Amino acid sequence: MSTIVTVPRSVSWKGDAIAVLNQTKLPHSTEYKTLTTIEEVWKSIVMLEVRGAPAIGIVAAFGLALASKKYNTAHIEEFQKKFNRDCNYLGTSRPTAVNLFWAIDRMRESIREITTIKEAHKILEEEALRIQQEDETVCRSIGEHALSCFKDGDNILTICNAGSIATARYGTALAPFYMGKEKGVRLHAYACETRPVLQGGRLTTWELKQANINVTLITDNTAAHAIQTKEINAIIVGADRIVANGDTANKIGTMNLAILAKYFDIPFYVAAPLSTFDITKQTGAEIVIEERDETEVTKIFGKQVAPIGTTVYNPAFDVTPNELITGIITEKGIIRGDYKLEIASLFERQANIK
């Protein structure tokens, strides 16, 4: 028996404002925040009120559509100048998430040949809505492809939150759990808590419980023991940037899981849309890794837990080498084998379709 499952949207367009599900308040309260300026959008991304690479791209697109309505000019050239300034500004919010730049580039390109400002407003709003709708369709397709990798009763480990609230709907790494729920395939998620911001503990558990999907929370340092004792069948993670050879940047701790998967001989899958690929970069060594504030580590919910003045290294992401990845699950299917060759071939086919 199939069951349709839904989770609250992370980003909604209101015409003259953006409503975002404030993920810093989860799981204790479901609070929507209204954004009315480009500065508020930037801050919402930086403060992780909106997070997840696809969701960041979506809110950035809506932010640009919103900002463009407030430009006090009647001249196309001045409008484009202000718009490009805001594009560059939003690009400084989270440098590792390639979907942010993908969405910004799409919005910029959509009005490259406008003849009136009224036309620009209409096109920008339509393009932002299109980006959101496309992402929902893409994530569902990723989920269907991913579900083919698993069987009824599988225990699957994940990290961070690559779920519905990190995208338009369904998510990437969590999409097969939603597809499984709809199709009667029972999958059990084991969620790493994901220090230091606890996206797994706060967000993944919250949204899967909203959908009545079986989920067990573990500390990050329990992963090896859980694989060894809980019959974990596979690991699936999301991605913030995948480069031309398949090296993948994702939440810090992802590479640890890939190494464990190799040791225990279980599959390690990456689930991501084509918009997360950055084929301008050849290897993971070229990816800029965001480093976040030390207080994320030295404080827990505002309470100091480390000696004041302690030196902290707090990268938000790590890069998993392609040789540790069993397959990259996209909306177009599953990439395996020679990632450099297969990724190049996939993007060549996509270019020919266009």
C-alpha cells in the first residue's frame, strides 16, 4: 500500500517576501521567518536558517527576484549594475555550496537581454519559481533511482541533513526513504548527529519522524560500531559540490564514513542533482572549504563547554575521494566506474539535449 508523505517546505515565495522555515529553531518549534531584503536573505543563509545546497540556491533565486523590485532606477544599465552587485553579494554567503552559484548564474542569464525593467521583474520571479519546481522534480527522480539500490528492511546510515528541508521537497540522500514510504519499501535510517551544529540530530530525525519513517539517532563517533553491530547495509550522503573526477565535498565527517564503508565492504553512495556538479574544477583539491566560527565548537546552545581561548579548527566540509564512492545518484541515473569519463559523458549528453 502506497503512502504519500509531505514535510513542510523550507522556502516559499510570497510575491513581496520570502518565507523560510527557520532550521535553527528545529526541532523545538516550527517557525517561519519572513525575509524582505537581500541582506536578510544573505544573513539567513550564513546563519543556517536556510541550509542544504539546493535550498540555498532556491532562496538565493527568490532573494534576487525580491531585491530587483526595489531598485530605484528606470534605466536598464543601472538595473543590471545593481542586480550584478546583489549577485556577487549573495555569492559571499556560503562559498562551498555550488548550487548557490548555479542559481545565481541562472538568474543573471535569464535577464541578460531584457528590454524593460517590468519584463525583468516578471522573468526573475518566473525563473526563481522554475528553479524551485525543477528541484522538486529532480529530487523525486533521485529518490526513485536511489531506491533501486536498496531492498525492503535495509538499514542505511547517513550524515547531516540532505532531506526535504534542504531542498524544494524530498531531498537527495533522504529521498529514497520518502520513495520507500510511498511504495511500501521499509528502510531504516541511522542518522549521525553531525557535530557541531547537529543537523542530523535536530533536522534529519525531525523530518523523518514527521513522515513516520523509522530513524535511529547515533553520535558521530558511534558510526563504526553501528556498522559492525547493527547490520548497516549501506551509507548514503548528499553533496555540496562534486567536481569533474567525482571527488565530493559534503558535511564534515562524510569522508570518515566513506573510509568506514570501504573497511566494512558496504556501498557508499552520494546523492545529488546535476546542479551540484562543478565540472570547471578537476579534483577535490580545488574546492574552497568554508571554515565557520569557533563558537560552534566551543559552545553548545550558548553554553561554553571548552576553556575560553581554546584554538579551534572548524571546517564545515570535507572532500571524499572518488575511489571511496560506490556510485553517484543523480536525476539522470547512477554514475559508476570511471567518474571522470562518465561525468564528462553525462554533461556532454545534457548539452546536446539543450
